[in-house]
Amino acid sequence: MADAVKGLMDRITNDDPETRGQQLWVMFALAMFLVATLNWYAYIREPEVIRVEQLLEYKNEVVKVEGTLISWVNDPYGSGDDRVDAIIDDGTGVVEARWYRPATMPPIGTTVTVMGDVIEYDGRIWIQSLGAGAMEWTSADLPEVESLAIADVAMNPASYEGKVIQLTGFLGESIAPDATFTSAYLGDHPNYGNSEHQLHLIVRSAIGQWVEATSKVEVQGMLTYQQRDLRWSLQVQGPEILVDRNHVLNIPQLDWSAQATWSYQSGQTVTMTGLLVTGETDWTLYGPGGEAMCLIPTADDLEDEQQQSRSNTVQTVEGRLMWSSSVSGWCIDANMGSSPSLVNPETPVSLLALLSANPVGMVEDPDATYTLSAYVKYAVEPSVEQEEAFFVDAAAYMPGWTTVATTLPGPRTVWLEAGQSIVANVSVSWDDEDMRIRLIVHDYSLGPVPQARTLLWDDGAIQWSYTRDQIVVLNGKAVQTDDGWRLQRDGSNDSIQLTPHGQAIGTDNLHAEQSLTWTGRLRQVQSDDGMSLVYVLDQADALDTDGDGLADTLEDGFGTSITSEDSDEDGTSDRDEYEASRA
């Protein structure tokens, strides 16, 4: 074999003119063979798995990096590129992987292996990948996801740092379908102002659809601490946000007299009532004082207007609130809203909206009666006489809250609770004494009683004043003194007066000296010396959800259910079992 190779090389390298043409062809074929061999080797060679901190040593080489996927953005510049920018963290650093013609992305927190060319340009370094096989992972690489409440994270966020968690809550602002980066908040109450806890969200990658403020969503992401802003944030991916479509959205009604607050609803779907003036293309809505805002109707609106004009009529419109640079003012755009039309003739105008848009016209006909659906603003106690109350258009405070004074008929034997829905037959009159519109209630029906408000001892007297006369829950220990019962904060001398109701279980021997969750009505009364006002938890008792005579706090500690009188269904009530355990 060696002699044959030696002979071939001699024939190629000799200087005989007769064989020079053949030599060139043989050398060309040999060169092609060597190039093909090197290409084949480069193709089958497995790229080396390296650490992120080593990337500068492998510029313009194909490598693999194994780490945790912490975020990704689809089409980061909104240019239509079939590209995903992913951030990989392997513990030694983070690197951006620009993946062209990508496959389906795994959830954040997945351990992935990315293969691509190491690119360095203008001081930046990244991995450039192409095709569906550039990122690999298996089912075993998927993260363990812990489902939590926002309150769980609030108590100890540091314990969840770097972990993938799942939360359910309500968005504080709308998210546009094409936004590749959005900063938002997730609260535990649909009304932003009533949320006990709010977690900052960093939403990467476009969702592809509008997600309205107050939407109930389920998000999954990685909790990180933002040193620059000194706050905790949850990194989530827009396409992975799950929206509960059964949740009824709280669409705000804008207030003509509070234009300074409209910016808080920018990008949201809103409603507004006023005098509608239409044109061929430009529509305008006017308020009671001549204020105006532009409207952008849909094609259906323009077609309906040609068939039956609504110009110079009071209408309620619905659309997305946007700032228009062309008119330097606010506009309601029905084309970007959730409604297919700006004006829906089947949607009745609410009485409170009519009062805002056309108060003079309502007062001019005092004999007319209307059916009003509203909410009670402040708790109103039973009375044998007519009494003043206030109706609002939302169960809890929100920007643009409309409040109307009312006169309730008597006698009444039940409380009207704050935030309770009410449907009433009313007439509209003018109150000369207070110089304002007043509703005269003729009859009414009440909705369900709202849940009790939770009081915290640290909130203090001023904060408690906002829940005066409401049903509340408060933790404490019932202590009997010479002046009667007091509810004392556990481990402290803080206390308030306590008036247990006649059949209260919280003061019996079984619950004595126990710190319990109490429920009652928070009243403010004069002190015994008449020189100050003090708080009293009136008609109070320990919270007992299932009514088995055993307080919820004790059942939680004992291990029985707070929703069943006989948790193990053995014929013996939970209270009897608890008493037996103490004997």
C-alpha cells in the first residue's frame, strides 16, 4: 500500500511534460476530496458544551450552552422577523440566543441546550442559531411550578427568588396585542384601589390580543428582585398568559368633571355618556358643560347612522380611550375596543350616566320615574323615618365614581351595607337646600350582602374610619374587664370595646383565652366621659363559617373543616370532638 501511494505521488510530482495534464486533474480531484472530508468532519463533529463565561474564547465557532431559560421575546423589533431572542443563564453568566426560524418555546425556568455560532460585534456577544433543532430540552427539564396566592409571595418574597411560580390575579392596566415589553401590576382584587397586595409584572413578547384592565388572569414566571427599582418583579411571557373569559370586566364610566383622571384609563375600554353629534367621518361627544371629546366610529356605526340618525341625542358610547395627537385630545376608538360598534342602541343608558350628561333635562320632569341599578356608598342603619343615603355606580371606589344623594323611605328593619347592590324605583328632584340633584326612592330591592372587610391593627384609627358602620373581621382575644368585654390584640395592650351578641360562642369556656378571628359591625360611639369617640365591635362573635359552635380559628388548629359541622361524618360534631380532646 505504501509503495502504491509513493508511486502515485511520484507520478504527480515529476516534471515529464507528457503527463502534466493528467497531474493537474489528479491534484484537483485530491483537493476536492480533502475539502469534502473536512466539511464532513465539521458537519458530524459534535459542538463543544461550554460555559457562558468562556464565550469570548470561541468567537465564530459553533458551540452549545446549557442553562436555564429566563425570558424570551418573539420578533423583538416588531418587524415581522421569524425570530426569537432568548436569555439563557448557566450560573456563570447570561447570554442572548438569537434563534431564527424557531420551534415552539418551552416555559420559563426550563433547562435548555442552545447550539449556534458565537457572534461578537461592537462589544456585544450573542449566540446565533437557525432552525428548529437549535434548542433542545426534554420533559425532565421542565420546571417544577408552585401555585401560590399573591399574599403568599407578599409574606416572604425572598423564599421564591429564582423559582417558577404560578399566580392568579387581576391586571391593573390593559396590555396591547403588539407590545413586546409591558410593565404592569397584578392585584388580588378587580378594583385596583382595593387590592391588598400588588405584584409588579414584566411581560415580554406580544400577546396577540388585547387583555383588558381588571381581567382575571393566570400567569407563570420567575420571581426576581430588581435592584434598580428596589422591588420584586415576576418575569412572564405574554403568549403564556391565560385569561379567564368568564370573569366580568369592570368597564369604567368616565366622568366629564374629572378629565385630569382620564389618563389612568388610557388604553382601556371605557364608556362615556353625552350629547352625540355625528358627521360624515368626524363624530363628537359633548358633556354638560360644553366639554368635548372625539369619537372614532366603526363601519357598522357609519352604516347605522345613514339608516337612522342619532345626532343630537344623549348616548352612551363604548370604545378604547386613546390620546389623539392630530386633535391634541382624548378620543374613544370603537375600532380598537371590545365592542363591534361605538353606539349599541340595545344598551340602555344608566340613570347615573344620564344625570352626568343631561342633568337639566332630568330635573325638568320631576313626575317621571326610573328604575335605577346602583350601589350603596355608605352603610345605612335601620330607621323608622326617611333617611338620606348616597348611591354610586360601582361597588368600590374607582376614578370617575359618580355619587348621587338619595332619600330612602321608612320604616326599614335591615341595614343597607356599603357596596351592596340595589335596584330602586326613583324620581329626580332638585334639592334647594343643598343645591344639588336628589333621587327620591319609592321602593327598592337589595342584592347580596358584601363580604366583611378585614381590619388590621396596624392600620390605625384613621384607616379604620373608612369602614365605620360596616361588617368587619378582626383578630384578637376577648378579655372581660370591670367595664365589660374588650377585644385585645394578641401580644399587645391594644384593644377596643367589644359587644358580643346574645348567643356568642367566642365568650364561652371553650373559647376563653383564645386569640380568634371575630366578626361584627364596627361602630364609633362616645366614650364614657363623653369627651371622645371610641370604636366598638358591635354584635360581635367569633367567626364560625359552618355554624357548628366551634370557631374557625380553633378548627384550623384542630384540623377539622370550617365548612362542615361533622368533618369526618362519624355522627359526632366537630365541637363535641374538640371538647372530648380537651377532657
